[in-house]
Amino acid sequence: MDNPDMTPAPQSWSPQSWRHKEIRQQPVYDDPASLERVLNSVRSLPPLVHQGEVDTLREQLVLAGRGDAFILQGGDCAERFEDCTREAIESKLKIILQMSLVLTWGARIPVVRIGRMAGQYAKPRSSDTEMINGTALPTFRGDIVNGIEPTLAARRADPNRLAQAYFYSAATLNNVRALLDGGFADLHHPQHWDLGFVRSVTSRAEYEGMLDRMLDSLNFVESTGVRGSAAFRTVEFYASHEGLLLPYEEAMTVEVGKHWYNLGAHMLWIGERTRQLNGAHVEYFRGIENPVGIKVGPSISAAELVELIRAIEPANREGRVMLITRLGASAAGNRLPELIAATREHQLNVVWACDPMHGNTITTESGYKTRRFDSIREELRQTFEAHHKSGSHLSGVHFELTGADVTECVGGPQELSEADLPRSYETYCDPRLNYGQSLEMAFLLAQKLQQRRQVPNAK
Ligand code: PEP
Ligand code: CO
């Protein structure tokens, strides 16, 4: 299929064409009429983002793909409606902005900030039902679908939740925009930074040194007269979520000129469980202008990856496809080189990012789903190395994190152990890095990016 003349012309696309394909991971609604009613009401509501912002993000991903910018994507595994509060949004935004400052300083290139926020309400599940106290209940599929409470009534797929998800997304995004416009991004004062959680004296001294140097450079730039300028206080921030629940995504899809945009988020990704080549999700995503992430797990073959990229982006435009590898520390080093080689051989324009969380999930003996900070770090190390050796480069990272002091992942600067997990285990879904673990991860990444600047690629 290397000869473009032999590639069959894609079938015509519409925001509904996915409905003719096999689909996975969708709830069953017992009242289709009210589902259609809610979808129609969502369709008539104003977009959450503007197509110009989507285009700008794509331009920034072009830069990232070329190695001239670095992407930081992060947020909860599953956002919850009840967490749409001032405190939760501020703390998440703060940690993402702080991480991005640390990364900018380390990499000396702009950081593109993308929140897993303002719409991350739908979750894929490994099973349709779960047994609770001897009763089989439908699984919780995220607040956009059903309630987490273990009762049949709560677990019913409720179409009204689609409209609620729209409004919670709008409230979250509105708050993020207000915070950024109002100067919340002004984090160059030491009192906004807390390194008190770092137990190791050597690491603490090292991070304090890095922070001092970073804040010093910021203050120097300020002293040159940039103080108070919008460039300093406001930053761009993009919203993203997994595009799982296709009826909702369809309702957020708008024709602009000759193009279709999903204006419910700037960027969306296809999860590892819904990326079947002939499936409904790939069909939907090939038709929109937004940058599209593809989660790439260890089961994918190089040939399948190539076909998937071509299906989503037949024109091979830069900045449109972001491959988010989540191979796990046990497979990243072995599998990545062949995947990178395949995209290079076929000259496919992709932006490589790494999600070092989802391939490293384990369950403790006492039943807690957790991730080891060291495994996350190790997958990143292998990923940087594989790209470096292949003459490619890692353009971004994707984390599940929160600004709160939760105890969901073990290890990190507070040296959390399995015994610490029950203390503040709050996630509805996967374990997240807490404030300290996220900040430490940023410092470690900044060191890696600094080294990378100093050692040119192998090819
Ligand atoms: C996720 O990002 O929360 C997720 C379910 O990831 P993946 O599709 O990579 O398993
Ligand atoms: Co997750």
C-alpha cells in the first residue's frame, strides 16, 4: 500500500458516519427518545472552544513534532462533576503551570500545556458489569454516563448526564480562562512553590537550586521591562479528553467553512481499547480537524500502527496525529524502536508523546490499584533513550495527576509506601501523581531535557 495510487479513496465522512461501524465501550440507553432529545439540546448550545484555538494548537504541535516545543498533558483519569469546584480547578491548574515552567526552563523551548480537563468524563471499562454484594450491576462508565453509587438506579445510563457534562465542562473551562486572564499564571514568586514534601535532603537541595535559578531567570526577564505584560501573566492552555462517547462528540461537531471541528475540546484522543482500524472511533476521528491522540499499547504491531495513522490522517499533515505510547516499563525499550522505525520508513508525520502511567498499573495485595513512581520514571527513561537512539525525539508527556495531596501512587519524594495508600486514596478510576510527585517528575524531566539539549541525536 506504499503507492498512494493504490490506497482506496476513503468513504464519505459525516459526523454520523461512525454509526455504521462496529463500536465498543458504549453504554446502552434504555430510552433512545430522551437520548436524542438531550443530544439535540447539546447540539444547539454554543461551542466550548473556537476553531482558531484548535488551529493554533495544531500549529504548536507541528513545532513540538519538529522538536521546537514540548507538550505537557495532564489531569485526572476521570474528572468528576463534584470536583468542579474552585479549589480543585485551581490546584490542578497550578501544578500543571508549575510543571510547565520547570520544563520550559529545562528544555529551553516553549511548553504546550494541555489539560485532561473540562470534559474528561467518560471511561472505558474492562467489563460491562461488576458483582457487588452478590448482585451484577452495570459498571460505572464515568459521570457523563451513570453514577458511581453501587445501586441499579445509579448505574442506569442517564441521557441527562450528557447535558450536565457539557455544562460542567463549560464551567471548568470558563474558570480556567478567567484564572489565566486574571494573572493566576504569575507563579514566579517562591511563596507559590512548596518543596517541603521532598524527604531526601540531597534531592531537596538540588530542586531548591533549580527553582532558585529558574525564578532568577524569570525575575531577570521581568527586570528588563517585561513586567506586567500579558506575555508574562497569561499563558495558553488547551482542553482535552478521551473521545469515547461518540454520540456526545458527534453533537459537539460543527462545520466551519469546508471543515469539521469538534468544538467541545481542543484536542481529543482515542483510547487503547477503541482504536480498531475499522471501528467507529477511528471513523469519527478521521473526519475532524482537531489534533488527535492515539494511545499506543504493547499489543499494537508496527504494520497496524502505520495503517492506523494513515486512516486517521491520510493527508499526512504535521501536527494532526499525536502518538501517546503507554507500553509500560517492561516493554517500552523493546517495542518502541520498531514502532519509530515503521513511521520513519513510511515518512509519516507524527508527534511522539509518552503516557508512562497506563502501562504501569498494578494492584496491591490489599486491593489498591496503584503505580510505582519508579516504574513511571523508568518508562520515561527508556522512551527518551529509544527515541534518541532512533534519531527521533520525544515531543511530550501525558500524566494522570492532581494538585491535591492524595496517596494513590507509591514512591516519589514523600517515599509513600503501600501502607500509606488508604490515607488519602480518592480517585474514581486510575491512581494519580499527587502535587509532590508531579513536581518531582517535572524536575526529573527538566534534567533529562537539559541533558538532551547537550547531547545531539544518534542519527
Ligand atoms: C486513560 O487515559 O485513562 C486510559 C483509559 O488510557 P488507555 O486508553 O491508554 O488505557
Ligand atoms: Co486512566
